[in-house]
Amino acid sequence: GKKIVDVAHSYNMNHSTIGTILKNKDKIMEYVKSAVPMMLTIISKKHGKMMEEKEKLLSVWMQD
């Protein structure tokens, strides 16, 4: 609800940059929505392998 000029001043940016961002808002949001699940998948796969390795090491330690 703020004016573009006010937003530009608060972020120390040119008002045309804010206008371009607002103009491309839908494209930016679409990109963000498509990028986030991919990143989360990669993180969870790495985390899963790490946890699997820790469980194996813990099992060996407990058996010893």
C-alpha cells in the first residue's frame, strides 16, 4: 500500500528498480515456488544419508 518512491527510499534503491520488481512479481514468485522444493529435497537426501551413517556407527559402538 506504500508509494514506490517511499519503498525505494527505505531500501536505498532507485524507484525504477522497485517498479521492475513489482512488474515481474508473478514471474519472481513462480521461480521462488519452483526452486524451494528442489533445495529442500537435496537437503533432506543429504541429511538422510548422514543419519543413516550415524545410526550404523552407533549400532557398532553399542555392540562393542
